[in-house]
Amino acid sequence: MKIPDWLSQSTPCPCCAISVGGKKNYVEKTLVEIAGMMEHSIFSEKYSSAKGFLQSIDPRVKLITILLLIVTTSFIKKTELILGIYAVTLFFAYLSKVDLFFFIKRVWLFIPIFSGMVVFPAMFNIVTPGEPLVTFVHFDKIVHFWVFQFTEISITKEGALGALLFISRVATSVSLIVLLTLTTRWADVMKSLRTLGVPQIFVLVLSMTYQYIFLLVRIVQEMHLAKKSRTIKTNRTREGTKKEQNWVASRIGTVLMKSYKMSEEIHSAMVSRGFHEEIKSHETFKIKNIDRVWTVFSLAFITGVIWLNYLV
Amino acid sequence: MHIPDGYLGPITWIALWIVMIPLWIIASRKLKKDLKTKNVPLLAMGAAFSFVIMMFNVPIFGGSTGHAVGGTLIAIVLGPWAALIAVSVALIIQALFFGDGGITAIAANCFNMGVVLPFVGYYIYRLISVNADINSSRHWIGAGIGSYIGLNVAAIFTGFEFGIQTILYPAVNGKFQYFMYPLNVSVPAMAFEHLLVFGFVEAIVTLMVVRYLQQTDPSLLGLSARTTSTERIPAGVSV
């Protein structure tokens, strides 16, 4: 029997997609985005269950090598080497059957908004003096502004190169961590943290938090939907803002009370199932030959990059 | 305020890891003693709450919105050491799974938002609300002032960590290596936006939630005080 299209399509959260006469406001968009991101990118395990290269690596080995690569990226000061690490990251994303367009989009979507805005003024001679590439304005006398003084406004070579180094380092680090979480089930990431010496209690709190975030996001979505379905029009007057603030505060308070109550119930549930401080986890990971090959390759790669950075 | 990878040079982020590791150990020991088996679900819910609170956008003047970190609020309800762990866990999840905040910068972010913010906020709150009746307005006034100052001190710390990069890693051939603005730019820039915008968001959220809890469930506000005085939560405390 063929499943009808509408049944096989999954939208982030159909209940919140209901828009009652008018466009969605910022809060709803954010909520739908977060819920969608969690369900699609993390809970769906679309890439982590694919039969790609990185998926076949032991999660502990993968976690340690990728973290080492991120640390290495932080030390490297040559832009071409960082771009080299980025190229290798893209190559392994490809080998791990990750859709490259999705991968690049996921990393680069937020970089221009935050790091791009931070680095943009530093490209100009006002912050980074140097050889001008493009000059926009030239003044006859020295202009004083805040703590800066300048006679022209131009983009400098040094500023542009610095910005390239900065952005490529940010993008490569984000790409590496995204690649790790895309190709590894989150439960395995959590378990692997143990091998880094993170205490068991911390790992347990982390993994429980991760699951309950999802539940709390649902509760928040329902609160917004409940309010929206009972509101005809929001007035943007002073009184409207005050009401809105009251509403937000009361909902945060309610979420806090709910969380607290829930933590007691969870505690009772855990104790009644035999929980008493000590936590045992089943280690099912086994080091295979491919893990050894990968470890040797990553260590050689890291050594090579450091050698090129410091000694050549 | 989430510092990404690549903003801080190795000296700064390694130093902050060295500061944070003992603090995490002290915090977990303290909680283990105070809360026993209860700490796992309580901290997990605290961390999940800290994550979710960042989703509520609060309208402020001029039609703009902003969100709160909630560090002081969690410290008022769960105590500052529990807030340290709860905010840290939320930040680690954001760094690992959402690419929000860097991996090398986890310790720096946990220091600013998980140590400086809740501890400053909490102790100012305690100072103002000491011996106050549970319905006293000193509770919400203290919470508002505490969270405002806490957030701003945390922002100044962040600006300082940014600003010292130009001293630790001076530009090579005119090309900057890490964060590129000097202290006299980074600190005022961070302080400015937090003093004028985010500080008020944090204060409004914290004081209004504390007022709401005073009216609906004051036992939550007395909780952290009771924990420190009797070293454990009485079994009968429920919501």
C-alpha cells in the first residue's frame, strides 16, 4: 500500500505551523527553528546512521582526534594551513556521506552574522593600519574618533588578510565540531566523554539535560500556541509591553516550577529503579583496525600541520 | 556573550581551563554532599531550564527584544554552586551540538556565564535580601540589581579576555592573529551594550520571575538558603 504524501512528510512541529491570520512573529520562528533543528539534525540520526567513513570509527577515537584537530587549529597562524584543515574536513564530510551543500550551509549560515560583523571594521585602516587596497574617503586633516585617529578610510591588505585568517579559523573549528556531531549518535558522544576523564556524574547530567531540553522546548511551544490562540491583537502600546513582559516572566516562572517538580518526580523514578549515586554504563565500544589507521593518520596530519606552521 | 573558537589565543583559553577544572570539581563535591542522589535530576532540569530560558525573547524599549541568561535566577533557586554546574552543562551542550560557543572556549564561557554571573548576582541578592520576610520586596529588588550587576561584570570579564589578545598576540607584519580590538575598545563595547540593553533584559526577567515565584510558590526561593543552613534538602520539600 502506498503511503500518501502528506503522511510521509515530516514538518518540525505541525501544531506550531498553524498560523492564525497573519505572519509568525520572531519568537515563534525561533521556536520552530530550534524544534526543527533538534528533530532534523540531531534526533533524526540521518547522517550518524549512514554507512560512511567517519561513522565506522570508534566514537571515542573520533572525539579525541577531532578535539585535537580543533585545538591544533587554534594554534596555527598560517591561513593556508587552516584552509588546508578545512579542505580535509570537507573531504571527510564527503567520505562520510554528508551532503556537502547542507554541511557548508550549516556552518556558514551564522558566521557572517556574528564573526563577520565583529571582523568587518578591523579590515579598515582605522583599526588595522597598513597598505591600502581600496580607499573610500581621504581627509585633509587627522580625524579623531573615540580612541582612533586616521586621515583616510580604506581597506588595508593587513586587515583583509587578518580577517581571512580569523574567519577561516572560526569556520574550520565550527566545521570540525559539526562533522563530529553529524556523524556520531549523541548518546555515543556522551559515552565517549568518559574517556576524556569527564566524571560519570557529569556525563549523566549532560545526557539527561539533553533529553529534557527537548521536553521543555515542547512545553514552551505549547505556551506560545496557547497564548496565540487566545489573543486577537497585540497592542504595541506601553501597557502592551508591560503585559507582554508580565506574561513572559510568569511563563519562565512556570517553566522553572515545572522543571523543579519534574526533577523530584524523575528522582523518585530513578530511586525506585535502583539508582543510588553509583552509575554503571555498558561500554560496548571496541577498537578495530580502522580506528588504528585513523589515529595514525590524524596524528601524522596534526604533526605535519604543526611542523609546517612552526618550522618551515 | 558566547565566545567562539578562534577568538581567544591558546594562552587565554588554556589558563581558563586551568581555572575551571578545580571549580567544577569543588562544585560537584559540594553538591554531592548537599544533595546526595537528588543532584542528578535537579541539575539536569536546571541545565535544561537554563537552555530554554534563552528562548524567551523579552520586549524592551523601542520595539526591540533580547533574551536573558538566567544565571542569577538559577543561583537564587538552586544555589550558586548548582548554578555553576547547570549553566556549564547548558553551555557544553550548546557548544557540542549547536556550534554556539567554541570548544576551546568552553572554559572561558563557563567562567564568564557560569561563575562570574551567578556568583556576583547571587551574593548581591543575598546582601540585599538578608533576613527579609519571604514576601518582602527586597527579594525582587535584590534579584533585579544582582542580576543586572552580575551580567555586566560577566560582560566586562568577556571584554577583558577579548582585549588582552592584542597584548598576548601582537599583530605579525600588521596582520592580527586572534581577537583584534584592544582593551580600550573591547571592554567599553561589551559594557555599553550590556549596561544599556542586555543588563535590563536580565534584570527584568529575574526580578519579575522572582516576584511571580513569591506570589505562587515562595518555597522555591527559600530553597537555596535552607540547603546551605541544614546541608541537605528536607525530604518533605515539594512543590
